[in-house]
Amino acid sequence: MTWTSSPPLSPEQRVQLIAGGNFTLDALGPVYTDSLAAIAADPQAHFRAFERLYLTARPDRQALTELFLPAVLKHLAPHLPHETRRAARALLARSRSLAQAQETALDEAVGETAVQEIARQRSQLSARMAALARLG
């Protein structure tokens, strides 16, 4: 596959790219390596973008279960360990609250489809919480 050059991404776009999943060299080619280099060159700008996108604006159920927020923090951790731990702890606290709400939703769920969807979300949230705990 031939990769073409594209305009540089903003810190917000890089953070969203990583959080969206499939942030791999195989999937992204030079965008992957360029993104890692940009994070290393200015980790503070990328952390501020992460804060604006996912900490200041409280992440909702979908962001906590579907996005790979711990992956963003993992790439920032070598550069900003204190800030990364703080952010991971904040997201972990919000995730624990969501986990409790999911327990209630599961108890009140009607129908197999609803139960399966809540179970899927719980599984994803559990994986995200484990990753956040390792960072925090």
C-alpha cells in the first residue's frame, strides 16, 4: 500500500485519532510515527487537548466505554507522568460511577438485546478501568 502525505494534525485531532482506536503503524503508516513524534515534541499541548476533550467536558457513557482514552494517556505518560496519573485517576473515578449505574441498568433491563448491550458495555468499561488503574 502506498501512503500519501496529508496535512499535519492538530493536537486535538491526534488525541481523537488515538482515542478512536486502531492507532497502529499498520493501520496508519506515517501518520502513526508522525503522531508519536509530535506528542514527544509537545506533550503539554496534547495533554491540554486531552483535558479539553475528555476531562473538562465530562465524558459520557459512550466515551468511557467505546473510546480508548487510556491509550492516549499511555502515549503521554513517559513525557508527563504526574499529569497522566492525575487524569487516569479522574477517569477511573468516573468509570466506577458508570459501572455502578450499569449494574442498576442491568437489573432493570428488559429484553435480551438490552441485556447483551449492557453486558458488552460492561466488558469494555472493565477493560478501560483496568488500563486506567495501571496508569494511575
